Amino acid sequence: MTDVGIIIVNWNTQALLRKTLETVFASEGDFSYQVVVVDNASTDGSPDMVKTEFPQAHLIASDVNGGFSYGNNLGLRWLGYRGAGDVDDNAPRYALLLNPDTEVPPTSLYEMVKFMDSRPDVGIAGPKLLLKENGQLDKACRRGFPTPLVSFYHFSGLAKLFPNNPRFARYNMTYLDQDQEAEVDSVVGAYMQLRKEAIAQVGLLDETFFMYGEDLDWSLRIKQAGWKVMYHPQVTVWHVKRAASKKSKKAQYEFYRAMLLFYRKHY
């Protein structure tokens, strides 16, 4: 059985995708992995690049851009995850959602597998994500659920006034040292590693979310099923951030739509 099934959903980020795949296939350690690239109807030649330069990756070229959840679910189904109670016995032990604007250091994948192997109570884990442009922490890699109260503290400015306060700063958990391992509400879909048994319990990503919010929703459902979500900063991954979404006006709209969907569904 494969240890990790890696799903990379791409939309018009050919150069960054190439770098991501180069780093993934340069991974070191005693573990096995499969890579699935789902291309969401790119027009920049990304599918041809993958076929030519990375034949060891399985390519799913979608005719439509169905969004982040849609694309990842295509990859999950190919790996053998079809939904709640419907997962192949030989599906990978872990599924990893990985953005095409990340760079994975040589031992990062192996270290994340070792961490989750050591913690059978953990359903989801994510590493410390550092922004490629400035080396600062990508705050989205450890988050609190945007409950009405947590959101009020964040958007009212109280979180900025009191960044070290566990009550006011829960949205981005800025009160935690970035090198402190912690149980969190959610990690970000740019690097989100999930245990096979957790997916078998709760099913796939909710495709009502086009992009944004789906990682929060999945984390909430998995926590409600009794699993822990962990931020594991002993592993570092680099992130360009919004490489594809900043090109799209629809992406900006979908950010706010996702929050509305999340509220309607859970609150």
C-alpha cells in the first residue's frame, strides 16, 4: 500500500507547478508516494508540460475549471477515495492536498508521514508554511474556525490590537509561537495531509465551495468525527500564495462567497 497520495490541482501556473513537481520528486526518505496532477482547464500549456517532463505523475486534464474542491475530489477518487464509507483497501494511507505554488524540501514529506504515524489520533496535519517572498509565516497554516465571535474579533481590529491574546487573536492564532506544535481548528489546503480512516468517515471535499472555505469545512467535519487537527512546525514548506487566484476576479468573489456558505452550513 502506498504511504501518500499527493493531489496537486493546477490552473495556469505552469512554471510554479514545474518547480513543485521537481521538489516533490526529489523527496528523500523511506516512504512511498503517488502524484496526481489535476489540471482545471489551463490555457498555458500546463498539461503538456506535465506529460512531457513528469511522466511519472498521473495527469487528469479536466475540460472545465470546476474549482479547488472539484479538482481535488477528482484526484481523490482516482486514488481510491470515493466518499464516506467508500474507500478502497489499497488507497494510500494518507492523502495530501498540495498547491502548485509550494516547494517541498527533500525530507518534508517523509517527516510529515513519520509524524502522523506517531500520532494515530490525528486526522489532519499541516507543516509550517513560510512565504517564499519574505520568509514570513503564512498565517493561514494554523487557524481557528471563523465563528461569529472569532470573526468579530478579527474584522473589528481587536486581533491586531491584541495579537498575543488567545481570545481575540484566535482567527490566525498569532498568540502561538510559530515553532510551537499545537492542536488547531484547521490547517490550510495548500498543504493538508489527511488520514485515510478520517476521509472514510466523513467523505470528500464539499464541492459547493468553489475555492476557499473547503479546507475549513473539511477540518470541522473531521474534528466533529473525533479526530485531531495538528500544526507541526518541525517541518517547513515554502509557499508562493495566491499564484493562481490573484489572476482571477472570480477568486476574489469566491473568497466572500465561501465565508457565507460556511456560515449557512455550520452556524
